[in-house]
Amino acid sequence: MRRRDCLAGVAAVGASGIGAAYALGGIDRFGDDGIDSFELETLAAPGSEAGMATVPEPGRVTFLELFATWCDVCERSMPAKGDAYETVEDRDCQFVSVSNEPIGNTVTRDDVADWWATHDGRWPLAIDDDLELTAALDATGVPYGFVLDEANVVTWSHRGETAADELREALERQLSK
């Protein structure tokens, strides 16, 4: 009986350790191959022109955030994203926020652009209404931020509210290579 209890305890500690390492970024769930790039529709909004964009853009460090207009945390995160954007806007870095809401159901392109303007967005804005990019990143909520290197390998990811300093440090690690 004691041997069984001991083995169960060891297994529980091991599973907890693996879970903690994964949650804290110690296990790379994306691998070294990088993710595919996607052609996303961009919206006319402050800092963004209507058209198409390749996201992530190969050959450039990319910060991309998945967000939704109904998300209070996304709204609260906008100033931190703006601060981080100001530090990289003149550098070779793709910085883009992507709404993964179902456009045309409960929200329109104009709704997303209006939300963007109201919350001081000033960098490119795109939509992932077919959720292909969201699925490739295995993003399970919003906001979800990612820093990718020039080979589209995820080097940093974070779900939830992110401090501007944390995001700047993640970007700087890639931009200074």
C-alpha cells in the first residue's frame, strides 16, 4: 500500500512540475519550425490601412496580439501595448493586433475599427475571422500576445494582461540578436 502511495505522489509531483514549466514558458509547445504565415485582412483604423497583410511576416520579428472588442482585459491592455509599440515603431518589427471575433455575426468591421480608435490603437489592425491564425497559435483565449523571431518561431507568449515592460523585454530579446 505504501509503495502505491509513494508512486502516486511521485507521479503527482512530476505532473505538477511539467504543468508549471509549460505555464511559465519552460516547455516550447511550438517547436523550432515556426508557424505558417497567413494573409489577413487589415482594417482602416488609426495606424492601419485597409488591405491585406502577411502575419507573421517572415524575416522580421513580429509581435501579434489576439483580442476581442468585448474583452475588458483587452481594453485595459491597450495602454501597455501602446507603450511597447512606441519603443519598436521605428525598428524592423511587425507589430499587429488581430481580432478573432466572428465578423458579421455580432460585430462588424466598423465596430472593430471604432473600438480600435476609441482605445487609442495606432498600429496595424487585422481580422482572423476564419480562425486559422488563432488555431495555428493554439490560442485559447484573449488577449493572447506572441513574439515571433524572423523564422516565425514563437519565442514568447502570454495570455491575459501584460505589463509594458514585460512585452518590451520580450521584443528586445529578439530585436537585439
